[in-house]
Amino acid sequence: MNAQRTILFILPALSLLLVSCSFTNTGKSTDAIATDRDPVATSFRPLGQASLERLSQDEVQRICSKYEGLEVPAELVAKITASSAQAVVFPMDGNYFGDWKAGKVIAETGTGLQSNDDPSVANGGNCYACHQLAPDEIAFGTLGLPLVNYGKLRGTSEPILKYTWTRLWDSHSYNACSHMPRFGAKGILSEQQLKDVMAFLFDPQSPVNKEVAAP
Amino acid sequence: MFTRSFLATLLVLGHVPMVHAEEDIFAEYRAMFGDDSPAILVEMDGEALWSTPAGTKGVTLESCDLGLGPGVVDGAYAQLPRYFSDADKVMDLETRLLWCMETIQGLDTIDLRDKPFSEQGTQQTALEQLSAFIAARSKGVAINVPQSHPKEIESFESGKRLFNFRAGPHDFSCATCHSQEGKRIRLQSLLQLNAPAGARESFSTWPAYRISQGAVRTIEWRMADCARQQRLPGLIFGSDFAVDLITYLGVQANGEPMNAPGLKR
């Protein structure tokens, strides 16, 4: 995922961003100031595995930055959902499930791809940062929807498996400008890791699908 | 030493199985300290440093202008970041301190710029000490980050945009975690920082003594560590990106009395 691009590649994207943002300013706009100030391009240094190339926004990032907290125009929603869904790669062998125990560890692990993380260690998915999953895990975040009893409530029909895989691979396929990382599309998790997370979500033995313990 | 081991115990207790246990235990800890804070020792070091001659010019920082005139420390933190005509730049406290060290004292700040924040368990850096001292001298002073010079407005508007800047492998921006009220990451409460209530609570309490780290951390540290968690490259100390975000936060917090160094998880 860390395709080597030159920093020069960043500049056109950035200038686009700045130009587009200048239209959304109101009142005391900064447009009057002639400036070549470019905070994104001048404020970072490569650190650990985090290279400057990470500042180069792809189209989804650029559009979603611009419309953060605002309604994304319908034609852009259509564009993002279509291109995201079209690029989803489903499991080669047609099997969606790995090991739920490995998936549990991935859901609990918050490290991976930070400048101070060891790149030789597998990335976590950090699902618990935002979602409630197993009812007996109390340290869950609330930025995402609760997913308690995920598989138990939904069953394991082909459409629900494809839907869930797609959500994990690239959430923008269903929800343009979602805040959820694109775990598959951006190579955060491997195919095997995604299968493990799927098993964690669907396996009847997974704690996600156990009853809520009595208080 | 007593404090350290006591804190370690608190941290362990923080993991008792109650959803709000972590928040509660730190609130209790804060209440126990009352008006005192372990940051006071760092403040004292900062105060001493402020009036210690240093650099090739062998002078103190006491003629440093933090925005209210040379040597005025009381209330200075509450009106930063601001535009300084001598540097033709908007500067936050930490950037301004480095500027004063370089121009007034003739101090070589290369090492400090490279390592502005102390490693856990080591002595606090000069910047952390001075920040703690200067912030404490704004306690109770209403935040008043200016928006009169065009570059101050530019910094705010830029910070507002950068807050939403999504990038990196995880597509994270500040807004990913800090654009909604009443949310949390695992058990840690998140402040909404694009609205006044959260911005006030945040800005007024940095720098802060981080209980989990046993050290005073500055607002620049907060920005750099958020960038790390965003999976971005290293945020350069005193960079426009950092200062603009701090300006954005500070202007939204205007009117709130400063209460730093705060005491945080």
C-alpha cells in the first residue's frame, strides 16, 4: 500500500484542495491574502514507516475532506459508492471465514501503520475503538454502530456475507465519506485477516454471538 | 516515587469492569489534588529557567515578548497563538519561546526543535518546563486568541480546513474522532473540537500533567501525538499545520478561563 510516489505528486492535489476550499469560505475570507503558504506540504517529516506520500490525498479523501460535516452532493455520492464497490476484491477461494480467535485479537489490537509501530508486526483492525462487539467486552468505543450478536442476528446468507466483506473492504461502497477505514482497499488488513474478522463477526462460537451476560 | 507507584495503582484500578470507571477514577484523582498539581514542580523549573542567563548572549528570557510586551508573563498564554510583527508570523507559545531563545539569547535550539518533548521517565524539556510555568500564570484569565491581523484570520481558517484533512492509510482527520459530542474511543471520552464547548474544555487545560505518563505535556505534543495516531508522518514542531490547528482551537475557546496545567489521564 505504500506505493512510492514522489512528493511532487502531492502538489497538484493540494492546490486543488486549497482552491476548492477557498470557495467554501465565508465572511472574513483569507482569499484577499496573497500567500504561497502550504501547511500540509511544509509541516511534516518522514518518520518511521510513515512517509510523506501519506499526505497525498486520493479522490475519496479529497472529496470527503471538503464535505466533512456537510451533505455530499448526490453525484459525488454516486461516484464514490460505485467506484468503491467496483474495486472490492472478494476472497479468491470463495471462503469468507478464517479463525474467529485470530479475528478477536485483530479487533482488539489498535496498533499498526503508526510512525512508531514496528512494520514487521501485523496491523490491528482496532474494531473495538469504535464498535461494541462481544457483549462481555466493556472497553468499546461509540463512534460506530454496536455490532453485538452480529452474525446471530443476521445469519450467514451469501448476500449478508458479501455485504459485510464489502463493508470491511471499503465502507464507502455503501456509505460515501464513511469514517470507517478502508481495511481491504487500503491494505490495512490482509485477506486472511479480513477472513478472521469475518469469523469473529459470524461464528456461533465467537463471543460476539454469545448472549449478553446477566449483570 | 510515592506518586509514581500510587499512580500505577490507580491505572490498574482503572481497568475494573465498569464502563465509566476510567473516567471516574481520574476525576477522583483530580479532586484529591484540589488546586494542587504534580505539574507545580515543572512550573517551578520553568520559572527558574525563564530567569537563567543562557546562549551566546548570556541573557535571560525576561525580555521575551509573548504578545503583551517584553517580559510580561501574566495572562500571556491566554492570548496565544497570535501574530508577531518581528517574526511576521503567527506563533503559539512554544514557537515563540524558541524564537526568543534564538534571537534574544543566541541559543542553539537545533536539539530542542528535534526533541521538543521529553521521553517518558526522563527530565522534562526546557519547552515543557517553560510552557508549564507560563500557562500557570494565565490561570483564571479568559482566553482571548486574537483575530485582528490578516495572518491570524488566515491561521484560523487554515486550521478549520486542516481539521477536516483526511489522509493516510486509515483516512483519518481530526474530525474522525472529534466532530461529534459525547463519543468515546474504547473507554476514553472524546471532545468535540469543532464546537465551542469541547474546544473550551480542551484549550483551557493544556499544557497538562498526563497521569499515565507522569509528565507535563504541551498542546504541541497533543497535536504531534494525534498526527501519529492518524498514521501521518511526523508533525514538525511549530509547523503551520500545528499552529493553525491550535489557533482554530484557541479562537473557538475564547472567553473560557485558562485552567492549565490541567490534570489528564
